[in-house]
Amino acid sequence: MKKLLSILLALCLLAAFLPPAVSAETAEQVPDAAGETYPFILIRGVDFGSLYTAYGTPAQAPAVGDISAKGIAGALLKAAGKGLLRGSLDAAVDEALGYAQGLMGNLACKPNGSPAVELGLDRFPLSVSHYPERLLAGGGTGAEEGIVKTAAQRYGAGRVYYLTYDWRLNPLDICDDIDAIVDRALAENGAGKVNLVCASMGGIETVAYLSKYGYDKINRCVFLSSTFGGLYIVSDLFCGRLAVPADALYHFTADKADGSPALKLLLKILYRTGAFDAVSAMAGRFLARYRDKIYENLLRDLLGTMPVWWALVLPEDYEQALGFMFGGREEEYAGIIDISRQLQAMVANRDALLREAASRGVAFTVVANYNSPAMPLYERAFANSDGGLETAPVSGGARVAPFGQTLGEGYVPADPARLSPDRVIDASGCLFPASTWFVKDGDHVACSVGSEYSDFLFWQLDCPAPPTVFTDARYPQFLLSGSGQTIAPLIG
């Protein structure tokens, strides 16, 4: 358990953005959307499995090592063996940290925020009609690849664009690619505006685009399971708030045991007898002893030098995060510190910018999922989430009860109509309360081809007037997703 934490701390940020596995089923044709006049652009989320060293050469190889249970188990056994041989926990921790560095070291950036290792990825600068084998016939049918396929079916592949990018880098640079693909879509289709779907990390990239290039070319914009509001996990990790909360650990392990009633019962018994409290306390002692080593040998130079994470640090945590990560080393890390300040200036103006864009005619919608536990490796891991990203920031400001709890019978929301039937969410505080939806048991990004969740996404783009939570009885503010990504109104 102790040694496993060393590896998982570095993996947790990256794994938070991994979509669930999907099948490779054949897509069914759907009719074009009636009256559609806007090109469609999808800005994808993190896909660290798509980054390669020596890209485009015979030596091309995945930038990230194979993250498998077998590989981690082998590394832990090796670390344990070294620790026993030397009679030192320090030796075991060093071995585990070395394994994590070897696994993901290619992702690191230099202290100035530029890549330490140049990585490449498949890019699609033209409409998806130019990549039929890769994007239309091949690939998966869920998450971003499913959205691309469905969009091509609805609007025609020549009107659909798919932006991939090196997600590690500065969003204020990545947004230049967004502007280029927007201009291409407009020019090739003779349109005045485009529709955007921003999946996961695509949310903060879109905020950067709107900040740098404005909103005049945007008709509708969907923030889908996105990072536009920042993340607790990034703030906590960058402030040194490592923790394994007992409740969060229990909920996380119980969720992974779903489908095994006997195991879930055993976990519940262990929880009630205080076993998880004991593990949490042990992990706390371990983290207190090795926190500096973990940051010094892994997290500072692996995660702290990647510009993108600094756009996700919550404004109220920024100065503390900066001091914790680079205090006393300001000269060495001057480059990334300067980038982080630029990104935080962007974040400080985010809400005002989005409200202004909405007042000028851009139709924003937000979709956040909930009822999955967060990874139990940081102080706010008690938060409700979609299994990776926390619901509150993803929604743009909702008040959300901790996972497994409600806001209480006596809770009085500012607007009673914004309280979820299960009393878990109060949407009153959202940036766009009238056009923010919450999907209980929804998958991160979701939108598999042919699913009701996918229909819900494209309804937001295709309905005649800008949609709100009152537009269609099928899609009230609070929804429930079931097997196969069904969608139905949530009933208390």
C-alpha cells in the first residue's frame, strides 16, 4: 500500500482524463440535422497514449510506458525486494519513484515550460472527410471518436473537424491551432460561425481561444465533461495537499468492486470496523515522511513544468501552489512561473468573458456527470465526480454534496427549481444555471455512437433556439444515465 502511493500520485492526474473503454461497434447512419448551417469542430481532451517519441520515423514509440496492473505489480515487487535487501523503506520508495519516472518521464517539460523531449501525435488539420480510414471507418465508437463519427453522419464529413494537440503545452499557444481550424472550417464551408464541442481538457483550451481570439466566430459551444472551471485535484496536488481520506478510499474501492456483492459487503464491514481509518492514518504518516521526496524526485519536474496544469489551478489556490512548487527556486523556474501567471490572468477573466460572449449571442451549454467517487489521493477526494473530474468545477460553480451524501433535508437553495431530486446538487451558483445539465451515473465524455447520450449532445447543437433546461421535457436539468448510455429525467 505504501509503495503503491508513490506511483499512483504521479498517475492520478493523467488517469483522471482517461475515457472508459468502448466497443468497436459499427455506426448506424442518422439523418442530417434539418437546417444545420454551421461547421462542427470537436476539441478533444487528454490522450497521453497518442503521444510518441521519434514520431513519423521507424523508431516511433509510445511516449508513455505500458501502464498495466502486471507492470505496476512487478515494479512494486522489485521495490519491496530492494527495500528488504537493504533494510530500508527509503530504498523501496526510490525504486518505485524511479519506475514512475521511467514510465512517464518523456512527458516532462523543461523549467521554461517547453518539452524536455519532442513528442509527436496524429493531427487532422483538414475536415474529417480527408481521413476516412482513421476517423470514419477505424477507431472507436465512444467518447471523442464516437462524437466525430456521429457528427460526420449528421452533417457530412466535409463539415466536421477534429482538433488534436499536445495537451501538455501552453493553452495560450494551443489556441492558435484552434483559430486555424476555425478559419479553415469557415472558409471551406462559406459559413460565418462554427459550433464547438469541447471535451474534457478541451474546455480550458477553448477558454484560452476565446481569451486570445474572441468569440465572434462561435455560434454554440458545449462544455462536455470539461475543465473550463479548473479542478480540485490539480489545486490540491500543486499545493502539496496529498492525503488518503478514509471515506474517499472506501468509496473508491467499493466502486471498483461493483458487480461483486460479497466483496462490497466485506469492504463495508471493514469500513464500519475502522479498517479504512487505519489505512488512511498509515498513508498519512507515509506521505508526511516522503512528501518532499515525492515532489523533488517526481511531481515537480514531471507535472509542475507542464503549462496546462497551471490553467486548472483554482485562483484561490494559485499563490500557495506557486510557493509550494517553486518556492526558493524562482530563478530556476522563471519560465514556467511566467507562463503560469499568464494562464491565471486568463482564468481570472474567464467568467466575465464567457458572460459577455453569451450576452452577444454565443449559446453556451455545460454537461457535468456525477455519482462516481474521485481518486483517494488528495484532500478534496471526497468530492462527487464522473470518476475523474469533480462535478462542481466541471459544472461551473454548482454546490455539490460529497460523494455518498446529500445536501441535507434542511438545505434551502437560492432557487428551489435548481435543486436535484436526490438533493445532491444545487445548480443555482452555476455560471450558466439555465443551460447546465447534470447526468447522474454518466460516463466521462460518453456519447458512444447511437446512444441516447449522443442524441442529447447533438440536440444541444441542433435545436432551433439556444437550448435551456426548460426547452425539452426529455432533457430537464437533472438526468439519469443507464447501461448503454441511456438518458432519462432523474426522478427523486
